[in-house]
Amino acid sequence: MFSKRYWLCVGTYTLRGARGIALAAFDAVAGEIGPFAFAAELPNPTFQALHPNGRVLYSVSEVRDAAGRRGGAIHAFAVNCATGALTFLNSRPSEGAGPCHVSVDGAGRYVMAANYASGSAVVFPIEAEGRIGPASGVAQHAGSGPNPDRQKGPHAHSITPDPKGRLALVADLGLDRVMLYRLDDPPGGLTPADPPSVAVPPGHGPRHVAFHPALPWVYVVNEMGNSVTAFSIQGPGELLRAEQTLSTLPPGFAEDNTGADIHVHPNGRFLYASNRGHDSLALFRIGPDGRLTPGGWYPTQGRCPRNFALDPAGRWLLAAHQESDSIVLFRVDPATGALSPSGRAVEISMPVCLTLIPAP
């Protein structure tokens, strides 16, 4: 059974009015979002991740310096699922500058973050009550890509654990590679896998990663190339092989655009990727073999859809618009994957990340 009520937690840039993590009630039956209040005040909590138990929220502070140290920070908050209140637990330095992504493995053992500005990834063990322990693994990337403006050095843009919790995939925009790390040798370390990385097309700039819920496939949205690269997962060694790279833009669109977020529908039949510039969601149909075919484009009714979220039942899609300060709600057709406007939108300054927390 899926929850009927959620708390919608919104990570923001605190540059023009937002004060931190915002919170609102979301009715997943009626499709209604309540008024927002700020549940935790901290600078640039741009990305967040929920512990599998639903009772601890982790957030980055996407800054270059925090708590007197060079680099950003990762914060842990206890969640009161009845009221949505967030209670601060502790923080740790992110061991790098500009942390822009945070995730938790499926067993709730580790919280991990990607530092964009310094091009590194970090893993922390999760301690009692969900507190963040000292860093157990740090990986500093090196190298460059063909774009002299954006790829002079490494830029780790996300870190995503595989569903089995054995691998962490780090999409590095600066290197045009997805770095592969073992999490369990040593426990909580970041040991390069064999091979240690897989490539996307030169200059495409990988950003975010989404695993298929049932098939041995993983999909990467490429920010600079406005594309999605589909990888099959091969055999017991869990090797990744690039199978396809498809554009996220319709034919003939030649204006400025960057790819942003990517998610697979809970039923495993559809994939969505967001476009900033075209301001749309690209729909791809997923075949029984895991391969993608384009399924159309849907305007998101706002500017710069940096992030979006599907509710666990796959009935609703919420799109966050960083530049037009809004979150727009769409109905999802589970048979076709098509999106239709619900007519509902809420205002909030510079929303970046959306997280749904089940409420009783």
C-alpha cells in the first residue's frame, strides 16, 4: 500500500528569500500541496536524501566553506513523520567544496555526497539515531574533458548507490565519465571497481543517474550534451556497457539548454529527463530489454526545471523550477507515461530538490 499523505521537503538556494529547507503537506489522493514553512534554516540546502526508514533526512550545504573549514557540509535531521518537524542531529564537513548531491544506500548504512567544485566524492557511516559518522572514504578525481570552459577539471555531480548497495556510481561532468566504486571493500570505503569507470560521449557531461527498478540497466542524463546514455549491467561482475545515447530535445531545437534530472517511473516502463532552456520533460519508453525509445516532450510550465519527483505510486509528477520560483504538479498516465497539467502550482523561491516523506 502506498501512503496517501506526504511531507514535501524542498531544498533551495538561499539567495533571494528562501531560508533553508521548506516543508509542505502533499495529499497524494487529491493532488494538493499545502502552504510552505521553513523547517530548517541553513545556507543552500540544494540537495537532500531520505533514510530508508523515513525518519532521517540528510542535506548538503552547497557552499565552498562551512564551520570555519574550506568546503561544504552534510547535515542530518530527525523527521517527525506526524508533524513534519525536522530536528537537527549533527553535521560533518563534506571533505570538498560545493557539495551538490547526497544519497543513502538502500540498507541505511552509509550517506554519501558529491563535491562539484573540488571534483570529489565522500562516504560517511550512519551511526545511532541516523547521525553522520566521520568520513570512511574519500575519492578525489583528476583529469579534464574537451570543453575548455566547463571541463578544465573534475566536477563530481552526483553519487548514486546501486540497489544492492555494493557499488557507488559517481557522475563526473568534468571527465565525461561515470566513476565506479566498491562500497564494501573496505566497508564504507570508495575502492575503484574493475574497470574503474565508463564513458559517455565526449563533451556530454554526465550529471545524474537512475537505476531501473527491475531490469539490469542504468540511465545517465548528460547535462552538456542534452542526452541520456543507457547502460546495461553485465553479469556477476556488474560491468556497465553503453548501449544508447539519445537526445533529450526535440528535432530542430537549437537554443541554449542543459539537461538536469532523471527518474524512472515506479512501474519501470517510462523514463523522464528534464530540460533547462527548452523547459520540458522528455519522455522515453523503456522496452522489456531495457532499451529506450523517445516518447515526446511536455512543457513544465516554468523556467529551469532543475529537479522533479514522482510519487511512489507513480500517479503524480512534481516539477521544481529554480528560475521561476514554482513547483508545478502533473498527473501521470500509468499506461502511456503521458503528463497532463493538474492546474495546481505553488510558489517558493529557487526550489532545487524535492523529497517526499510518508506521513501517517
